[in-house]
Amino acid sequence: MISNKKWILCVITLIFTTQIFAKIQFHPLSGLILEVSPGQLAKSSLTIYPDADEIRSIQYQLASLKLNGANAESLDIQTSTRYSDIFSSAYNPVTYLSGLENSNPIEVNFRYRANWVDFPGVYNGVLVPVDNANVRVNKYNLKPLPDIPIKIVIHPKTTLQLSTSKLDFNPSSLDSVITKKINLRLSSNSPHWDLYATINKLSDGKGRDMPTNRVRVRLKNKNFSGPWIMLDQPKKILSGSATAPVDIATLEFMIKQNKTDKPGIFFGDIDFLIKDDF
């Protein structure tokens, strides 16, 4: 018996298409970080490294920032490049590359001055390209542009200044009330703060103490006098919210001298404590 076998040779032709995908990189790879305290100016920069095949103009802008996972109010972050003479808002489109760099790196500068009303914390956001990704990939054979992370760290800060560092009470009689005034100047970026005052041990250094409840304080302004508050333990005397440096109050201190008090010089400290809502 004669059998016929047919062998079929299948020829598969693979066609490779070579495409050039230009891309850009940025440094540092972690993105932009600005750290600042209120009233200070923070500066930083990004370096953009384009491929030689990157021949299109590229713009970026800052998307919304988040604080503790929630949308935060816009911070006044500004940026400039070699293609802009002045700093402008990073929330607006800014040209990072012109397309004529021929692989030369470009530095993008950022700055931010923290206001006292900018709450402390870590703000996270992203710089996004102002570009049509589909057109970039399908028409120009370019890789999609990367998003660039941005982090703004605002440190908490509260300051308190006193118009004097020393109060002297010199009684003029054996049974008298003596008062002294000091002015307070405060600044804070805390959403809410409370100011406490207390007096520690009053002693003559020779084993004799004066009761701390003899010393009292009250708010004393032009048209207002608050109630007297004993300072034998920390007492809240004032509250407020975020503010630039401002004269917040005048405090009047009082000490009562009794006839039975023996002569002597007593020393002590009035401590101010601020509780911040950070």
C-alpha cells in the first residue's frame, strides 16, 4: 500500500515596528518638599531631564492640596522657570520645557511664604501636566508625562512677648493692695489656643513663704476690667485663634499686703502656659 503524506510548512512572519518614546524624568525622585514656619520663606527646586526626542512644549500646574486627607485651602505657592521672568502661582499652567532643550536639564524653582493663618501640618499634592495624554502617545509617539508629588510641611509656632520681665511690688503701708500692669503680644498659627498663668512658690530664701493666693490677675483694657483671678494654680485667662504678631491684652496683677506680714523680700515666678490646638 502506498501512502501519501502531505507536509505543510507554515511560515510565520513577525513584523516589528520600532517606535521612539521620548520621556522626561525629574529629580529628586521623591518630588518637591518645602518646609517652613509661619512668617518665613521656603525655597526649593526640581530638575527636569528631558530626552533629546522631547520636542513639545510642556506645562505643569499644581492640583489641590490635602491636609490630613481632606481638601485644604490653597497655599500661596509660586514657581518660576527659565521661560518666566517672575514668580507666578503654581496653580496656573507654567512652562517647564519649551521642546528645544535637546536633553539639557532645566531647573524649576519654587517658593512659599507661610502666613500665620496657614494651619500647621503636612500638605500633600501633585504637580500635573497640562497635556492630552492620548494625543501625546498616539500622535507624537511620546510617553505619558509623570505626575510630580509635592509636600508642604508647615511647622507649628506660637510666641508670647511680655512688655517687662520683672514685676516689683513695694507696699507703702502695712495694709494695702498693690497693682502692676504688663502688656502681652502673641502670635500663633494654631486654629485655637488658650493662655494660662500661675505663680510658683513665693519665698524669701530664708524659709519663709508667702501664700500664692495673695497674687491675682485680671484683664485690664481701656474700657474693660475683668474679674480678679487667683494664680495659686494654672488658670485660663485668655483664648484666641490663629493670628500674626499682635498686642492681645493688658494684664493687671495685684498683691495684697496684710498687717500681720513680717518684713522681707519675697521672690517668685509667674509662669505663662499656652495650650495649642495642633
